[in-house]
Amino acid sequence: MAGLEQLMLVPESDAVACVGASARVLTDRGVTYAVGPSGSVVVLAAHDDPTRSGVWNAERWRLLGPVPDVVEAILNQGAETSRHLFVRLGQDCLYLGTTARCRTEYADGRLTVAELSISPALSYEVLDRVRPPAPVRGLPGVEWLDQLPGDRVAALRTFLTGWFPALRTVAGLPVGARTRVPAALAAFYWLAHHHPALLGSQNRILPAHELHVDQHDGRLVFGAENQGVFQWTLDQGPDDPVVWMVDGHDGPVAMAEPLSGFLVQFSLFETAIGATYRAAAWEVPEPVVSRLTSSLAPVPLLPWRCFGLTSFHVAPGLIACVTDTGNGLYEVTVGAWHRALLRPLAELGDGWQRFDG
């Protein structure tokens, strides 16, 4: 079969045969693969389930493994070999174009995740056919904003238990630290005991048993950037101490918010960048940022210092992190509970480097 055009609808037998009548066919976890003399074919199911292989956004699809060796060989084929992507729609398959590997993850020597391109990118109309929208349920609210002025520890707990519902059953547990810690940090550790991911991925709060005192200034070291660029320390003694950023070159810099506010901001940032559905853009002008955040509620805390000054804006199930990069430009990262919440932000178009809406 020759002359394939994007969005052509064909029987699955013809899709497989497009790389040769003698193509070897394999089905694994609902995905069909075919390898023939003129290339390879991948046929996916149409769904929006992040635990299964399928179309992820307009420009990428995801393969979730571990995968058979023959499938890994397909992914490792050279750029000169054609790899065709189809999605099943009823009895037929829709041709989405050619695909190339973008990113892979391995565990114990086995391929576990592969992200591959879709070229050319899909329109939202087509995307909604090959990745049918799932219903929106159980959005975490923003009632914790009302708690911020009077009880930041309670606000932190309400925010985290909203985004991670299993935490609602957390009981008071020993912190496990070798030294006394302020109430906000103790509350954070109680929650992280049941959900260790709360300790962070881009940056991290040290596990309680790793807390230690800096021998030079006597402050408690409790957090660090993931590549060791800087660490966070706090003054010992106060109930809500100052947090310091220490990078080993310049003197310590005090964060604008004390520990109780800092932990709220840390949790907002890590929840956003760790969300299943995200949007990210660099060098966004201020007027566009204002439009993107106009329907969101600003978090009433002073800007958070990490690699720039970051403010936060929220709505039910949505967190936007806006970082001032200078010269009137901003970096915007949005994390969403459900991908449908990102679709209203699509106006930025090609300005998004990643957009899962």
C-alpha cells in the first residue's frame, strides 16, 4: 500500500500491510506492531488513560512497558526507516503520520517508557477523536486559600490532602527527626510519611532522618536543589523560622516567606511540575501571562525564590507557576488534575513547549 496521507481511514489489515505483505505482526498490551521490508507500523487504541500506551498530546504518543525486545528494536530503527502510527476507530484505523523517538526511560535494563513524536501535529478536533476526553471528576478545591491568613499549617494540610486524597487518613505519627522541628515541618513530614513523593522531585525536602545542622552557621539543613546547586536551611528555635537559600558561592539569602509559607510554595511548585498533565512555556511576555492567569486566583504570598522569583495562581485542580526571568519575560508552568483544565489555556498556541490539553 503506497501513498498514505495523514488522517486516512483504512482497515487494520491495510495498515499492517503498508510496510509489506510479509510483515511480522505482534500484539502486546493492546498495541499492535508490524515490521516489514519497508519499515514498521504501530496501531494504538483510542482512549485517555495515562496508565496505558496511547496518544498523549497533539505532538506525542507514549509507549508504556516493559516492552518485548522486538518492540524495542522497532524504536531503535534508524531515522532512514519509516515508522507509521495509526489509531483504531471502530473497525478501521486512522493514520496519524510518521513517528520518531523523543525520550525513553529504563528500569533494570528494560524499556519502561518511550515518548515518540507525531508528525505533523494533530488538530484538537482530531486529538479528541484519537484521545477521547475523559470525564472530569473530583477536582481538588482552593478553600485552603481562605486558611492562609490565619493558619498556614492547616492551609498546607488542606491543599495536600485535596490533591492527594489518600492523605486524608493520615494520623499523627512520629517525625523521626533527630532534633526538634517547627510545627509546619512536622506536619509536612506526617503527610510525606504516607506519600514520599511530597518530598519533591525537582527540588527536595530532606527526609526527617537526614536533617542535620550546618557546622558553620548552626542552622538546620532541611532541603536541597536536585543537583546540589543550593540548599535550604532554617534558624533553630523560632516556631516559624526564616528560611535561607545557601548556594556555596554567595552569602545566605533569606526567603521572603518564613517556613510555613515556604512549605506551601514548595508544595505548590512540586505538585505542579509533578502533575500528570502539564503545560510549559518559556519567554512569555507579561501581557500574555496576565491573560493566562486572569481566571485564576493569586496565592497571597510573597514571591518564592528558586531560580527566579515565582508567583502562584490557582483554580480548582490547576496550579500555575509564573517565574520572572527578566526583561519583561516569564516562564510559565501549569500543572493540572485533569487535562481538560488546560484546554482554555490553548491560546498561547505554538508558544507552549509542552501542552497536554
